[in-house]
Amino acid sequence: MGFFERLKEGLSKTRRNFTDRIQELVGLSAAIDDDFLDELEMILLSADVGVKTTEKLIDAVRKAAKKKEISGTEDVIPFLKKYMAEMLADSGQRTRIGAKPTVILVVGVNGVGKTTTIGKLANYFTLFKYKVVLAAGAAAGEQLQIWGERAHCDVIRHAEGADPAAVVFDAMKAAIARKADILFIDTAGRLHNKANLMNELEKIHRIIKREIPEAPHETFLVLDATTGQNAINQAKVFMETAKVTGVVLTKLDGTAKG
């Protein structure tokens, strides 16, 4: 099974619980009336689209129907696809790999898949002949070590319980000395105390900037897609504590909430 086939299979739950239900509603409804819109709203909410986004989508369908931009229920799905694509459109800059080393800080709560994401990205860039170094600034040092061995790149780690900032300091020195192209920094993600999280990230930032003033060049926030709207709350907290430049969604194929 190829990559896109596996992705399609993985998203089957989302398709059954979201897309198929809308198609069923379209097939059973004669007109875009209040009953149709109420049922569509319930489908969107039950798929964890979120209240604000759902209201925006329903309002858009209602206005389009009034303006005769869509004439029947069969036009609703193409309209929603186009409207959602426009909402999600982003012409922003993609990952910037240029500085030597390019420092990529990876943040997120514990258990979302930060270390696995770093391992996959390390392997990806290694395949393109970039020299990659990994910094185990979180508790999962052994796991990162395994990923580093798989991707054939160096891993900087200390003993269990070491100060993450000290690991980052050594990793910065090592990446510069070894003329690495990319340095990925794994971080701990404890959200029960936002002040501690902020202090730890600020300390790591200071150490990074001491060696390379313009770093980190990217900060990726990793979110577990299965947590639905809770991921939005996590994003808000990390946007306050880190200059997030990109988002990674993991476990997308596990649930309709993805």
C-alpha cells in the first residue's frame, strides 16, 4: 500500500463520521432550509469542528443560499470544500533551512509525539544529505537516541534528570563544532504550571541566542490531533511562551476529531 493509500485508509474514521454524514444529509434533504442547516450544524459540532468555526460555516452556507450562489443541497459539499480551503489558505514562508546550523526548537505537551516527530524529520533531512544533530532536552533521551541511530545522526544527551538547558548548551556547541546543517532541540512539555514552562523555555532561548543570536530559526509546536479542541487551548498557551513558526499535527489518522 502506497503512502496516499495508507493516509486515506487512516482517515477512514474521519470520512465515515464527518464527510459521509454530510453526504447522507444532502441525499435526504430537498432544500437548504432551517432543518437542513440545524442538522448540518450538529454534524460539524459532533466532529469537533468547534463552535466559532461551525457558526461561520453555517452562516456562509445560509448567505450563499440566499444569494443563489448555491441552488440546492447538492451544491453544499463543493461550497464547503472551497470555503474551508480559503479559510485554511496560507501563503506564509515555509521551513527556512539556511543558517549553519539552522536551529529548530520543538515544543508541545508531553506525549503528543515530539520525539517521534523529530526522529522522522531528522531522517527526512538526512536523506537529503543534511548533517543533523539532535538535542535531548526532554526526558525521552533514550527514545531520541534510538531515532538518532536510525537516522544516522548525532544525539546530544545527559543523564536522566539533567538540566535541559545544560543539554541545549552542549548541543549548540557540538552543532557548531561539527558544522551541522540542522540542530533539532527536543523539549519537555509540562503544562500543569505555565510559569515553570515559560521560565524553562526562556532559559533555553537565552542559551540558544548566546551562541547564535538569530536562533531558533524555527519553533515547531506539536499537537495531538486526537485531542480536538483541547489542542487549540494548548496552542494558545505555547503561543504565549514561544514564538511558534509552525505546527505539526500527530495521530491524525486515529479519530474523526483529527
